[in-house]
Amino acid sequence: MNAIARRILDLFYTRWSWAYDPAITFVSAGYWYRWVCSAAVFVAMPPVLEVGCGRGRLLAHLAKAGWPVTGVDRSESMVLASRRRLSTAGLPGQVLLADAARLPLADASIGTIVTTFPTEYAMRESTWREFARVLMPHGRWIILDTITADRPVLRLLPLYVLVLLEHNLRPLRSCGDTVSRQYFPRHRRETIPVGATVVHARLLEKE
């Protein structure tokens, strides 16, 4: 991710967190949370941990569907926003301020981990090791890693988001089959249509 994009993203997660929802909705032509919530179809085992939970839209979506949920984010603003969302909706779940490489969770305590369009942390062996630690046997890590658009107008409206995701996650797709297979031997690719777009996911499973 280039330095300017990284700085803007950091601001939206801290000082400008109040503007995150309208900004991401605008630049994605209203698709962002539809993409994010599409991860729910791949959840197979409870409880569910979302790493990088942001403002808690997916957490709330999963909790409404009956999944026991925990969210983790390293932004205090996002953690507070997620907690408010769950509390206001009367939904169960906890949201923790933590880093992906140091999860405050017991060994083999999570059935499914979800990361939607993750940043560089998902390419680090420390993250893979930690995710494998907290996952139960046969647990699954869901990674939403890119979007393709079927209609020309949708290639123009959310162009910046699509280009940024492609640039940011290309290393994850190219190197993810090397070290990560030590921790997640089974990999497969899946897609799901969302409106005029297609979400691409990678499912990594622990032995």
C-alpha cells in the first residue's frame, strides 16, 4: 500500500473515524458492506472471530444470524463503534482492542476467523502462527481478497477501491501458498456474486 493511501486509511481509523462509513460507501458505489457481509456464507464453525472488525457491520450481521462472535481491532475508535453497534441492537458479542499477532484468546478457542480485505498483517508469519494457535482443529480462516465487477459503470464508480485492493492484496495471493501451508494445509478458492460484482475468497483450514 502506498504511503498516501496508508496515511488516509490510518486517519479514517482514528481521527476521521466518524467519516469512515459515508466515505467507504461513496467510493465503493454503496457496495462495501455488501462485500464485507458476503463472508458470512463461508462461516462453518462457531465461535467466529473477526480480525479487523472496523465499525462492526459484519459482527452484527453474524450475531443476528445466531453465530457467537468476537471482534478484534487495533483502533480504539473502531472498537468503541463496534461495541456501540452490538449494544444498540441488543446483540451478544465482545469486541477487543488487540493486534492480530497477539490475540487475547485461549488456544483452540475459535471455530472460524474472518478477515475482509486485510492489510499487510495477513502476510506475516506471526499472524498465521497466531491464527493457527487460536483455531480449533479443522477450524477455518476466511479471507476476502479481491472484487471483480461485471458492468462497466461499476468499474468506474468504485475504481479506487478496486485498484487499492488489488495493489494491497496481490502479495497475499502470490505468497500465501508458501509459509501459510505450514499452519493451514488445506486451501481453496471460492467466489460469490454480490449484485453486479463478484467477491473472491480464500478458505484456509487447519488440520
